[in-house]
Amino acid sequence: MVTDSDHLRNQRIVFYSEDIERIDAILSEFLELSGSKCNLLIDKEGHMVTSCGDTDSIDEQSVAALVAGSYAATREMAKLLGEDEFSVLFHQGKRDSIQLSMVGDRTILATVFDDKTTVGMVRLYARTACEKMEEIFEDIARKPKRSGTLDAEFGSSAKGALDFFFTE
Amino acid sequence: MVQINFSLKEVNCKIVYYGPGLSGKTTNLEVVHQKAPGPSVGDLTSIATEGDRTLFFDFLPLNLGQVAGMKTKFQIYTVPGQVYYNSTRKLVLQGADGVVFVADSKRGKMDENIESLKNLGENLKEHGLDISNTPIVLQYNKRDLPDVYSIEEMEQALNSWNAPHFEAVARDGHGVFPTLKRVAGLVLETLNENHAPRRSPSVVAPKGSVTTDGGSTAATAVATRPTKALNTTATSSTGRSTTRVRTTASVVRTSAQAPTVRTGTRPTLITSPRRRKRQTGIWMGFIVASTVAATVLLHLAGIIQIWS
């Protein structure tokens, strides 16, 4: 019998190269149309899915964790106000700004942009990009789950890596 | 939830340090940050109050290196321990793949430990997880204090499901790595069971067989550490008196970055307003030029008629 716990565990997100390539194409198009600096696609747990644009000056992992935290906190605020969630968040800075848009129910699109474009342009094209990515995620969800996605040597390799890393 | 990204060749796991206030959760992360091999840890980000109490969470990315061709990364979080921050604790716990429960060994703190553990069970349940089936390790911290509960007392009060446990003095770094190693092993073990073909060997020793050192041997595969690091120190403040975001230390660039996607061709599906405006301008210019040319021709025709 599959328990709720098992069900949640089986929902682990697996992204295959062909899916990411489709997402990357949409992000690239969005990057050019909106005139943004970079785009990060982040899952709700704060893990990076993919990114495009000029990310050299950004610590992607920390930004991803903070974006997910910020989004989760705002969602709780929305619930207190009787909303399901706020689907778009916007943080304005002196030089750079960031817009967060929900993509489906699991991922967040973080768009970093400066004064070379406007929030209107970013918002306009983000909506289209999010809709296209949602279609891809629905497509992924419809595909039958593949079994044995990791290498057979993963167990022994993980054991070796842990021993190596934690040698004191 | 574990994220497996075959495009980036990455496995991302989330570990959460849980426990009552002032039990040493943030100290654990600080020790990992200081002692882990430089290139393998990223920034330690702390969203803390002026008094250095965790307000939202601490976050430390840790890169284990290549495991069977996949970059294996852990995102390590702590929660705020104080009772009234339960809503933020619940948010941080969302999607956790493994939990370290840091208990305070000091005599008189048992009620707080029990209450926090009960709260952990309730919050896990809200996320559809059962505490007895979740990869969890108990750490009995502050063992150096003069008046502490015995390990038997701690076990009896807190460890009813026989989870692995470790003694620790996090302030001195003692017991920090074995705890993390064990929980990381349990997380990867669960991942291995669910995603690798059945013949894949186990990551850790059977549950309950190792409870004091977390060590295991027999490494059969090559593990490589990241080799490039960018050492920076950055401190930033939100400007609000109650919240401080601190970031310090070294950043892993080589392992953390996703490949940059750049486009060589212009998209054809949508026309931007700027481009549309430009195209309209060109058409207007063409119409005006045509009208002028037609008028000139008509005038010329009239002049020729008069001449003839």
C-alpha cells in the first residue's frame, strides 16, 4: 500500500536533458525579449533547475535558497489575507531589481534586470514564458516515470565520496 | 525533495538542522563552514536578529563532489528554535530529505527537547512525512557541560525509534562531521533505493549498527573534490534594525553554476513593442515617400502637357 509519505517521496523532481533544453530555449527567448540580465528557474525547495544570461556576478545557490524562502514566507502572508498565493513578487533596488513569478505549482522564475528595460516589459514577457514552461511541466508530468534513473554504481560511489569528504 | 537534474548532471538534497532554541544548530553549520574543505562549501547565509538568534534560517551549500558522474550537493538549513517561530520552521522543513535533531544535553532542558521533537513530528506530518520513516539523526550536544543528562536518559526520552545518535560539543567541532556524514549517508541511501537499479550497493551500514562514529570504509569509486574556488568575504545588511543578513567566506563557482545559455538567433514567435514600433515607422515613411513621388510625377506630367 502506498502511504502519503511514499507518495510524497515518489514526487522527487527529475529533470532530463531534453526537458531542460526546451526550458532553456524559452528562457533565452524571454531574456532577449524582456531585456533582462539573467533568469533563474528555481524549485520550491530552493534548488536551481536552470539559468540563462549573465549569472557570473551572482551566487546562484544562495539566491535560489533565499528566493524559495522569500516566496514561501509571502505565500503564508497571502494565506493570512485570504489569497491562495501571490503569483508575482517584485523587489526593486537602486541598480538591479528582481521579479519572481510562479511557474506551475513547483517552480519559481526569478528575473534579474536593470534600467535597460522596464518592469512592464519584464512582466509582459514573463507571463508568456511562464505559460509556455507550465505546458512543458505538464508534459513532463504526463510522461511515464522512468525507473533506475541513477547509475548502478551510485550506492558505492556515494559511500566512497562520503568517506573521502569527511576524512578528519 | 531530492532534485535530480540530468542536464546539469546534479543531485540536490536538502538537510535541515532542527531542535530547541540555543541547542547549537547554527554552531553546527558554522563549524561545517569553517572546517569543510574550502572549495566545497559556499557562503554561509544567516537571516538572524541583532542578538544573533536565527530569525528565518541559516543556509550553507555543500558540494560533496562527483558521485557516479553526478555532482552531488547538499543544501543545509537550520530553523529558528524558539517556540513562537513555528510557521517559519514549517516553511524551512518543506521538502527536507534528511533531518538532524540537535538536542541540548544540559540538565533542565529535557522538556524543551521533547517539545521541539514533538513539534518536528507534527510539522513533518503536515508535509506528509512520518518521523519514523524520515532519514533522521539525533545529536546530543553540549556534552562538555558539567551537569548533563546521561546518554541513556537522552535516548530514553528522545529516541523511541532507535535512530542513529551522536554525542557532540559543536562549539569545539566535536561530533559535528560524524553527524552530518551519517545523515548525508541516510539521504543518499534513500535516493539510491528509489532511483538506482536494484543491484546498486548500499550507501550506509544497516540502521542502528553504527551510532557513535558514523564512519564506514570500503570506498570503491573515485570521489573528486571541486578544485577551483573564489575566496570572497561579503557582509550585507538589510537596513532594518531587527534583521541582519550575514554572508561570509568562500564561494564555489565551478560546481555551483549552471551553464549559461546564450541565443544566436532572434526569436520569431513574438514581436516586441519596440520592434513593432520600428516596423510601423518604416511603413509610414514608405507611404509618405510614395505620396511625394506621385505628386512630383503628376506635376511633371502637367508641365509636359503645357509645353506640348
